[in-house]
Amino acid sequence: MYKWPQGKMTRVIALILVLVIGADLGYNGAWGQLGTYVPGESSRSLLIVGCIYAVITLSVLIAGVVMVGFRAKSVDFLIEVEAEMARITWPTQSELVRSTIIIAIMIAILGLTIVLVDWFNLQILFKALYGGGK
């Protein structure tokens, strides 16, 4: 594998994501269709869709392994991501709580502003369209 020791944690996480996506496509897509296929009945569409999902699943798995393990550009990107994550300064608990409170207050103010503007526009439209309730 290309530069395997570098960026190993990020690459392992990316491989796990590829496996989860492949497993989901395989189980819910391919097996979900092929598992309910009964030969002889008019369920050829289940067989066709199941085979399409199986091909997509294998393609995702192969492409994911190639991208995470062997393609130089992708691997270099993942190595750079891991290096950048090491340089991040994470907030303290008090900073996080303070930021969360500020964001919650701003969301409440924004929501109230939207409600007031909608109410105002509704009043103007109601008066313009219906003559103020006459």
C-alpha cells in the first residue's frame, strides 16, 4: 500500500466507512432483493435489481480500497487530513458551553424575527387581497 504507515488512523476510518457503505448496499440492496426472489414467479425485476445492487456493492468496495490504499492523490489527502487534525486546538468545556448558549440565543432571535416578518407580511397581504376584512 502507498505510504501505509503515514495517515494510518484516517485511512482505517475511511476503510471502515467504505465497508459500512458496502455492507448497507449489499444487505439492504442486493440481499434485500435477492433474498425475496422466488424462481418461477413473476419477480424477475427483483433478480435484476438485486444483481444491480450486487454489482454496485462490489464496485464501491473495490473503488474504496483502491482510493484509500493505492491512489497517491487520495492517500496524500488523507495523510494531510490527519496531520491537520493533530494541529487543531479543541475548545475547553466552558468555551463550548458558552458558545452553545450564544448559538441557542441567536437561533431563538432568528426564529422570532422570521415569525414577526411572516406575520407582518401576512397582515399586509390580507389587507391588500381582501380589503382589510371589509
